[in-house]
Amino acid sequence: MNKLTVQSRIIRCCDISWLSFKMLMLLLFMGSCTWEEITPVKIPVSEEKDFLDAEYTLNSLDKFSAPHWKTADYRIIPMTDLVTKQVDGTDGILNTSGTYNGLADFNKGNTPNLTLKAAYDDDNIYVVIAWDDISFDPSQLRWVYDGPADPLKSGANTAGWTSQGSDDKLMIGFDMGNNKKDVWEWSLALSEPLGYAIDMIDDGGLKTDTGDKLFIRNTTGTDYRSGPKYEWDGVEQQLERMTGGFTILDPGFYLLNTMPFTGDVANGDALYQLECAECHGIKGDGEGFTWATKVPVNIPGVYNRLSRGAFDPILGNISHGGSGHWVKLSEVEKNDVIARIRGFAGVPGYYLEDPAQATSDVFAYSNVQLAKINSLAKNEEGYRVMFKRALDTGSNEDIVFAPGNVYNFEIRLADHDGLNYIGAISEKLIVRSKP
Ligand code: HEC
């Protein structure tokens, strides 16, 4: 409502002395002349800025739902192709170039709507980042046995164990001067589960800050064909995160509680082809050659949610169309077939360390529900990630944020990719002076 109508209402309201007292009371009661109407209230609204604006606030910030984020100004980042047309040439690495054509591939060619907000309090700076990416890609170099070929890597050998796929990632790099950048990475596979960003420094080459890594390659050897060392031990993977609270990690994609991976996968494949492929398909896609059951066993994640012990009661039960084929297997053979099923869905390529050992200074968490990720479902609400870091960590590997300063940063996004990125390279963060 504008001022003019407010005034005219006041006049009308006061000119009505000829009306009976009862009438006046009734009008007041109906709200035609109330205090609210004549008091101009300035409601703070979120406005678009051409830089990232970090205001000082005493309000709490570490939840997406914190009221401050509703009113904080925002920056929509204009996106360009940063790195494209890269394919990982390493033997055994396949299907890791989801952002190969840059913007044309990212989010299936739709704008990512990358939007940032920031704020700080007496101790920490917070950056909230939202973007659209309709597909969830939670696995990084998962172990697949006799897996799919890579259309961008023709002629590559897919036999045996290969390391397949790349997750969704975001990197933000703050210019520290002297050709140094403080880089924080959010990775759905590697950083999100524990609630810390991967804290790195870029001084011509990108390396993680000093200290132990929270994610370790799950491998029996040194290359990308060695096969998995561990699998889930069947115990629910509960975790208390510093920021983001209690969570449960989906064993389909994350390994925290582990035991050694067992079974002879090659023998398991031979048995699978003999006893199971006719109904579940040679490649595990559900396209059996005597009965196309349409029951695939190669959906990422799915059969890693069954512990070794959980297979027997399900597959040996008379209600399973192939129970006769299962029960005739010896215990050793059953274990080999389970190893083969794991190799269809893919065993997580990394396992995670206890976050109590964290050396990262940057907290990061997102809106992803980690207990059960359906990698085939659409990520309708997109990603929302929050970074939280001390203004000054005291480490020379970390940038210092101080009120009244301007910082240059770049930001990169990858959709199912480890090499190619879209983003923006010269953005500004203004940390406002304290009011
Ligand atoms: C004659 C066809 C047939 C054969 C052979 C067969 N299955 Fe099945 N399987 C099915 C059908 C149909 C289903 C889906 C519903 C059901 O019957 O449980 C199924 C379901 C499954 C499931 C999903 C269970 C669940 O509850 O999610 C797995 C895993 C599976 N089969 C593994 C195997 C393995 C391993 C073998 C080989 C030892 C095998 N099947 C042999 C027909 C078969």
C-alpha cells in the first residue's frame, strides 16, 4: 500500500465523527483504521547484486532455514565453459566426462542457475550455494566388473574390474595473492558424507592442505583395474557431523563400516552366466535370454544395500523365480556370485575415515538425503551447499577474511565429471565492515 491511500484513510477515519460510537467501534474492529496501516514498515527483501555480498550478523546462520538467508542479497553467476573436451586417458578409468561439452552437457543443457549468498559473524564466514542439476551422481570411480564401454574412449578394454563414473562437484577458489588460491571443494562422493569440504591450495598445481585425507581409495592394488579391497560390513553407517548433525550413510554409495571384499569374481561371473543370466541378462540389465524378467541387478548402489548374509534368505526363498538355481550352489559359489552381483552395481571406489580425524578447516554440507540415494530419481530441488569456515584459521594455507575487504574468487561446477568444468573465473566477494 502506498502513502497516499494511507493518508486518505486517516482523513476519512477521523472525519466520521457524525457516526455513532457503535459504528466507529465496528469500523475499527473490521480493521479499516489500524495502527499497522499508518506505520511504514521496511521489510528487508533479498535483492540481486553483481557481487557476492557478505554482511555481518549476530543471527544464527548455520542452517539453510535460518531467517537471515531469506533476506540476504544474492549473486547469480553467469556461467561459461572453463575446461571441456577432456577424457581421462588412464587405463581402467571409464565414463568420467559428464561435462565433456561444458554448458551443453551440464544439467542436460539447462541453465544451472548458480546462485550464491554469504554472511559472517564474529567467528565464521558462511557461503550458501544453490544450483540445478537434475541428475544425482554420487559415485566416484566405483568398481565395476566387465562394465559398460565409454563412448568417448573407443577401443578401451572393459574386461575385468574398471573404475567407472564421476560424481557431482563444486569448487570455489579464493585468490590469496602471490599466485595462490585457497580452494574448497564439495564432492557428493568424497566430501559430503562427512560434512567437510576438501580444503586445498592451488599454487600452480592443486593439492590438499597438510594433514590426513578423509577419503581413501578402496583398492587392492595401485591401478584402476585392481578391484575393491573393502565392502560394507552390514552395520548401519551412523555418523554425527560437526555441521549438519546426525546422518546415516547409504551403503549403496558410501563406505564407512567396512570388511574385506571376498569371493572369486571371475568364478562368480561364470556361475552367474550359467544360472542367472537367462533371467537377469548377460550384462545384469534384466534382459534375460529365456525370460526377460526386467529385474536388473546392475543399478548403481542397489545390491550393495544387501549385506552378504541378506542374499541367501531372499534368493533361496521359493518366491524367487530363480530359487532352484540359487539353492544348488555351494556356500563358496554363492559368495562368488554375490561378488559378481556387487561388480554389476559397482562397489564404492573410496572409503571414508572417522571424521574425528578431520584436518579440513572448512565445514560443508548439503540438502542431499544421504541415507538412501536413488541415483535414477531426478534431483528436482537441485543442490544446496553451505560452506562454513573460521574468518582466520591461523594457517598459511588458508585465506584470511576480514571486514571491509574485497576478495576475488572463481567458481566451478562439474556434472558427473572429474576433468571438465563450467563456471566463472572473476567474481567478487565483499565482506562488509561491521555496522
Ligand atoms: C527363472 C528365472 C530366474 C533365474 C534363473 C534367476 N532369477 Fe533372480 N529373479 C527372477 C525374478 C522373476 C525376480 C523378481 C521377483 C522374484 O521372483 O523375486 C528375481 C529377483 C532377483 C533379485 C532381486 C531380489 C530382490 O528382492 O530385490 C536378485 C538379486 C536375483 N533375482 C538374483 C538372482 C541370481 C544371483 C540368480 C542366479 C543364481 C538368479 N536370480 C536366477 C528370476 C530369476
